[in-house]
Amino acid sequence: MASAVALALTACGHAEGDRTTMRLIAGKPQATRYVSPGAYRHYLEARLLLARGDKKGALEQLRAALLFDERSPLLFSELAKILFELGRLDEAESAIGKALSLRATYPDALLLVGRLAERRKQPVKALDGYRRCQLAAPRFAPCSLRRAALLQRRGADKAARAVLQALTEQRPRDAKAHERLGLLCLQQLDLRCAATSLRKALARRTTLRRLLLLARVHRGLGHLSRATELLRETFDRSGGHPSASSRLLEVLYQRGAKQPIDDLFAVLRAQAERKPAQRKTLAQLLLQARRPAAVLRLWRSLPKRAQTPSLRLARAIALSQLKRAEARAALTALLITPQGPAAALELARRSRQKGEPAKAAARLEIALKHHRKNAGLLSALSEALFEAGAKARALKVLERALASRPDDPQLRFAYAAALERAGRWRDAIAQAKRLLKESPRMAVAHNFIGYTLADRGRELRRAERALHTALGLEPGRAYIIDSLGWLSYRRGDLAEALRRLEIAARLAPREAEIAAHLGEVNAALERLPEAIKRYKQAIALGDDRHKTARWRRRLKQLAAGRVGTRRTRR
């Protein structure tokens, strides 16, 4: 941009008196944004300063430009935009008013009317500004995009979708508009619409984000072959990025495609040979694929100098997965290292699986002596103490930590979860709301509020708003879709609950909680064979001893033909 502005400045110096030769801004004709020659030099200087991040300097140049041309809506709009960004809202409003007095339908000024109203928390006025802007310039994308976003935040998803559909019709080549429509469709769990829109966005411009989103949509639809193709492309374009590798492995595992998994690991091994730093990623993916023996082979093949702490951790976890006697010693040796928290969590998991939560708590406390501020360890300790029956102590651990670190979002969320587990769900929601004041885009906290209310059949509209907010922040995430499915179940809408939970199960086939929810919904629909199958799946996947025991009791009831579903509320 700076080079384009500099070129325009050069041209300006040779044509100071010719008003018809200076209609190029960043190389584009600007017949509707005409400014006089004297003003133009200052305007271009302002653009150059903005490109460098000097807003105050740009402001002075625009004011100098207005001395030459007081009838340019462009100059007043640009002035208002900078004042708005500097937080000088009253001055920005005055500049917007002058721009609109010169041209009542000037799109940039109408867009700023909406943005200013939003900043002042006047949503009705903001929507009116965006609507007027959209009517004045139907092809001016920012107005439609902002109007749709505001409608969505106010819960008017249908109206937002109509705005975006109109924009994509006006601008069929606008990749961003298609992507936004795809994301909205994904939030509404209209996966076919999401697939169509994201495919159109990809046709205009391929990005890793769009590839990953479309792959997630196809997984939700059950189109695993297409999801695999998209993830392979993501893997290739990203050079084997760990996130792309992990997601591709998940889908191949879901398909039971043993040979493609072997081929993927062959590629990853070749990468690790060329780049030793990739060995850590390779080891983590082998553990994800439940191939601990391969991790041990990798470890044995390395010279001693290449046996990094991260690889020592992978070896210890592999020994743990194989239930080798030396696993405990290998994990314990890592407790004082930077890998200590992960090693302690694995030790605690082993103890909890054996039905020894007190031992799990003791091992976590040892690790906390070396890693006092680790929120993950504190949360795991609280869970272990709950399982051991020490409810008061489980809460006290987190309360003490929060007293010294009240602004730690992970600790605050762990405390909310602990309160919910202790039956103090109202206090838990209050903690989650406090967390959202500090971190309003924390999807897991919105989901926590929505699920906690839905599970108890309380304030279901509020629960739905919270869950849709969470899904807007993390599109297509299985745990949020699961919560929406459970909300539908508690409302008594069993068909919608089944649809949502099946999408969640396709996205996360190894999540025990989703399988249990599907079991309960199928039981309510009197589909007992499917309900029994899902509960068996949940028990096989579960690693929480108390939940697994509850699911076993439920499975026994279903096997005896006693459905007895939980009461639903509208």
C-alpha cells in the first residue's frame, strides 16, 4: 500500500493544476470520491502515515486537506474514521454529520454511523445505519458483514443469514462473504449450506482455515473420504503442521484406514529425519494413534544427545500405555523437569484408572511443589480429591490458588467446574460470568453456562443463547454441538437432539460423554438396541470411574427393558 501511495504522490507533484488526472487511490479509479488537487497531496500523505501506524500525523494531514476542499465527503469520512479509532467519539460524530450533509448516501459515512452506535451500545441505531448503508451501496460488503454480525449477536440468525445471502448474490466472487455465510450456516448446524458456501469461498481463494473448516463440515456430514482429501491438502500446504497431521490422523483412524495411517507415519518419519525438531511431533502423533511400541522403537533408534526431555516424556507415556513396570519410575523422574506437569497428569490418570484417587492426589501434590502455578495440575488435584470424597478440600485447593491469582482464567474456570461438581451450580455460573467479563471470547465458559443450565432444565432460552455464542466463537466444535443436543433433549425435542448429537459423534467419535448422551436420547425414542450399543461404547471409552459406574447402572436398566428417561422441560 505504501508503494502505491508513494507513486501517487509522485504523480501528484507533476499535475498540481490538473483536476482530472488525480483520481487514482491505490491504483483504483475514484470518480465518486473526488477531492481537489490541493487537498489530494495531504490526503495521500495521510494514507502513507496511516500505513506506518501514525494516526495522529494522518489526522493533521486530513485537516490540512480540508482547508483546500471543505466539500469532500471522502475527507470527512476518513477524518471520522481516525477520530473513531482514537476514541474521540464526539468529534467523529461531528465529522460523520458533515460527510452526510454533503452526500446523504455516502457509504463510508453510513458505515461509521453504525460503528459509532455499536461503540455507544445503541444496537437499534447501529442496525439502522448499516441498513441505510446497505441500501445506498448493496455491493459495499463491510455494511452487510457488520449488519449480519450484529443481527447474529442479537439472536436474529435468520435475518443475518438473509443479509449474507443477499450479499453473496450481489458479490458472487467475494470469498469473505461466502466464508461468513458458511460460518453462520455452521453455527446453525445447517451443514449442507455450510459446505456449499465454504466450497465457493475456497474456489476464490484457498486458505488453511477454509480447508480445515470444510473438512470439519464434511466430517459432520459423515463424508469421511472428502474430509480426508481436504486434510491431505491442508497437510501438504502446511508442510506437515502438527495440527493438520493430528486432524488427518483422526479421520484416518475413524475410517479404520490402516495403510493410509502407515503411509502418513512414513512421511512424518522422513520429515523427522530431515528436521530433528519434528521428532517430538512424530512421537505425540504415535501416542495419539495408540502406537506406544513405535514410540519406544523411535526412542531406541536415537543417539543419547538426541533424547530430549519432550521425547523422554513421550517414552514414559508409551511405557504407561503398555502398562510396563518401569513406567512409574520414568514418569516420576520427570516431575522436577519442565515436562513435570504432563508426567504428573499421566501418573494421576493411571492411579484413577486403578480406583486409587487418593494416590492420584498425592502424586499431583508432589508435582505441585515444583510447579506451584500450573492450573492444569490444580484442576486435576481438585478432581482427584472429589473422587476420593474430600469435597471441601477439593474446593479449598482452588480457592487458595485463586486468592493469590484472581485473574488466572484457567484457575477461575477450574473453580467454576469444581463448584458445579459440588452441586453449587448457581455459584458455578456466577464464576463463569465473572470469567467472561475478563475473557468474553472464551467459548468454553459460554458452553459451561449453557450446558449447566440445560442439564438442570433451567432458563433454557438463556442456555441456548450461551451455546450459540460458544459455537460462533468455535465453529463446528463437537463439545458445543453435544451441549446443544442435550439442550434439545431437555426441551423434549428428541428428533433435533438426535440430529445434533449424531453430528457431534461424527466429529468426535471417541468422546465417551457424547456416546452416553446418544444412548439416553435413543432410549427416550425407544430404540433400545441402539441405546445399549451407545452406552457400551461410552463405557469402553470412558476414563472417569464415577461416570462409568453410572453408565453401567443405566446399561443394566436398559438391558432389563426399563427405559425410565430423565424428565424434560420446555
